[in-house]
Amino acid sequence: MTQQVRRMAVLGGGITGLSAAFYLMKYAAERGERAEVTVLEASDRLGGRVNTLLRDGFVIERGPDSFLGRKLPMIRLAEELGLTEELTGTNPAAKKTYIARNGVLHPMPQGLTLGIPADIDKFMETGLISDEGKRRALEEMDIPRSSDTSDESVGAFLERRFGREMVTGIFEPLLAGIHAGDLYRLGLQATFPQFKEMEQQYGSLIRGMTENRKTAQINSGAAVPAAGGTLPASVFLTFRGGLSTIVEALAQRLRSEGCDIRLGARVVSLAKASGIDGKQAVYRLELSDGSTLETDGVISTLPAYAAVDLLQPHMETAALTNIRYVSVANVVLGYDAADFGAELDGSGFLVPRSENRQITASTWTSAKWLHTAPEGKRLIRCYVGRAGDEQGVELPDEELTAAVRRDLQDLMGLSAAPVFVEITRLRHSMPQYPVGHVDAIAALRELLARRLPGVLATGAAFGGVGLPDCVEQGREAAAALIQSVR
Ligand code: FAD
């Protein structure tokens, strides 16, 4: 008897899509089933936002530069691909992070966990917040927990508990930076659900962090126990050859197992080809070149705006159209150490919105990640663009470089001329989860399962933007599809 072949298409060849394809093949093999997996990627390269450039001995990240080690899916995937030896952590000597205030870089107070002061003595020493702002922040311990459990914006929640100055001076640069977002528009439940949980459990975030500092440090990713003694003990991890290492390993493994990976394959529509009245649906995907692909199951890992194009003919998609995307630019500057003239005694700095600078944050890459620059060189990375302030992203290269260099000179006294500048514009790259996102996505997925059984939608727009979240979402979608497609 011939074995039934299950045809499955993964839309998008970013980290979510490649992880989904990997786990589809793995789970099918574990069940003794044959799976025909096709990855359809619109661009001419795999990896999506993950994009490492190796240049003159530098390891330059044009998208993400690392991932949280305490979230295990990425580490597990690296293990499955035999990449554990390639993992590396941050330089323990580059611990300090600065925040700009009135054009001056202040060290971030020690004992802050996700911006919450867990060490009050150290917090009282900071020049980042006025005495009045500190007094107001500490009143947090006496503010009763809210009885309203509905979602709200991160900004509204934190301002209610800590006051406005803490939000603009510390929380906004620290937390909004992760999403290049506006704290007053980002939904708490989808971005920092642990804050609400802590408020409910302890009645105060400061008290929760202080009483349970050990747990709090783990929650903020402050320490990664080396699993089996082989992983670097570091909050953030990456691969020595850059994050594209895992993309290349995934692609190689998938191809060697017979997965069909198609580049330049933009999916433009999704239609039900058959499968009415309870029978297994078959879907027809149309590509921009007019070709079609029939498949029994689909995992879409497309950005929300691209997923909408496919799903809108079949169902309500407001949960996706409500997700705005912010554009950012990544400006990487390489220097000769001999000319550099500035001290890199930390991992970089954050710039609050109120400072009115082009740079929103800067990583002192060669100090934070020792493998990224050759001997005698320095590498600095600057982020430009955030929600409500994206004009800088579209400045011509020369103007953008000049603006970034001006900020570097003002803030850290760096006037040396770089030996090279690499600019990457990541348009519509940062999904902004709105208030109510978690419930809206759950409802959308429920409807999707009814309207288009065997079609799943996941990825950075849905359940977390961090690379481990994306890997886990790809894995979960693969597990669900393998269960559902018969
Ligand atoms: P994507 O990488 O966007 O992949 C989606 C793919 O779908 C793309 O390749 C796209 O070309 C393709 N596509 C689109 N439309 C179609 C179509 N119609 N048909 C076929 N294919 C299509 N996370 C971290 O954990 N650590 C970090 O340090 C970090 N830094 C970041 C810095 C920046 C500047 C950015 C932008 C993000 C950062 N992130 C970071 C977040 C993380 O990089 C992303 O959330 C993650 O890479 C998204 O992966 P994905 O596969 O879900 O989506």
C-alpha cells in the first residue's frame, strides 16, 4: 500500500517559517509519515529580518543581533542543528548601559529589573530622575492593585503606578526600544504580561521585584544557567558567525531532507480548491508569477499586512489590520581603534524620545560582542526610527550618517571618521501590538480554524517578536498542523 503524502506549504522564509518547516519535517518523520514541505519566500534570500553581513573580519548584524538565552526554543533548535558550540555570550566586562538625559549619558541605575527599581538605595543615586520623580516612583509600593483586569497600554499602566517621569526617563527608552514603539499604544498583555501578574500577585511591582529578586532577575533574563555546562552564561546569546548561522543551517538541513525551498515566490492569494462538507480541504496558493501550488495545509508566517491580503477574502481580519508597523534604520560604523579616541566601558546607550535625537539607541558592538570586530578595530551600531518618529529612516545615506555621527559626538564625544558605514533600512519591520492584541488574535485564530481548516497564521505579528518566540511559534504551528492534516 502506498503511503499517503501530506503536502504542506510554509509561507515566508524568515526564522518563524524556517522553524515551522523544520518541525513539520521532524514531526512527520517521527510519526512515520511522508511530508512534502514547500517554503515560499518572496525575496531572493532566506532569513527575513535575520541578516548577517561578514565584511573585512567584522560580523555585522543588519537586523536582530542576539536572543534571550532564558527563552529556550532557540537554544533547543541550535542543539538540534548541531550549533551549540557556535553560541557565544556578551563580554562580561561590558555590563554598563547608559541612558541619555539632557545630552549627558548617565549609567543606568544598578538593580533595575526591566526598569523597576529592585535596589532602592542605588535607584536614589541616579541622575536620570529628579528627586520629585523618585519620590513619586517609590509611592508605587502604596498604590493598590487595580481590580480591572482588562488590557491597557504599557504606558498607562506604568504611569499609573510609577508616575510620568519614570515612564519618559527610564521605561520608555528601555522597554519601548524593544518594539521601536510608543508605550502609550503598546498593549501590556501582549508585551509585558509579567507586570500585570506582579501587580496582581504582590500588589506592587517594586515589592514583587525586591521580595523575589532572584525570580525577578530570571524574568528579566539576568542570568542564564549554563545548560549541561556547555552554554555561555550570558543573558543574551548569538552565534560566533552571526545570527544567519542558524538560517543557513536550517536551509541546509531542510534541503537535505527534501524540503522544496523556493525564493522569489511571492504568494498573492489563497483559495479553497476542494474539501467542503467535512472533507479535508485542499488549498490553492497563487504566486505573483501566475503559477499555483496545491497543498493540504498552510502555515503563514507573513507580516500582518501580507497575511491580510490572503485571509481577507475569507474572513474578518481587523486583528491584523490594527497592527501598525514601524520602520527603523540600522547604521553600523566601523573604526580603526587607533583613531577612535572614545572609551567603550559598557554595552551602549539608550536615548529617550524627549532628547530629540536621530539615534534611539546605540550598541557598542565590539565591546559587547568580542567576536564582532577584528583586532585593532571598533564597531558601533546605531538605531534610528521609532513609532511616531520615522522620518530619519528615509534620510539620504549621507544625511543619515551625518546625523548619527553628530549624535555620537554630542553624547559620547566620538568624533573619529569611520572606515566604513553600513546602512540598512528595515521598512515596516516592527509590529506594534495594540491594546487587546492577545484576545483579538485568539479570536482571529478561532475564526480561521473554522473558515479555513488546515491554514494557520503565526510569526512576529502574532505572539512575540523575539527570535525564541518566533521559533516557538513556528514549532507550535507545525505541531498543530501535523495533528490536524489527515
Ligand atoms: P520575518 O523575518 O519578517 O519573515 C517573514 C518573511 O515573509 C520575509 O522573509 C518576507 O520576505 C516574506 N514574505 C512577505 N510577504 C510574502 C509573501 N506574500 N509571500 C511569500 N513570502 C513573503 N529579536 C530578537 O530576539 N533579538 C534582537 O536583537 C532583535 N533585534 C531586532 C532588530 C531589528 C532592527 C528588527 C527589525 C527586529 C529585531 N528583532 C529582534 C525581532 C526579530 O528579528 C523578528 O521578530 C523576527 O526575525 C521575525 O521573524 P519572522 O520569520 O516572524 O518574520
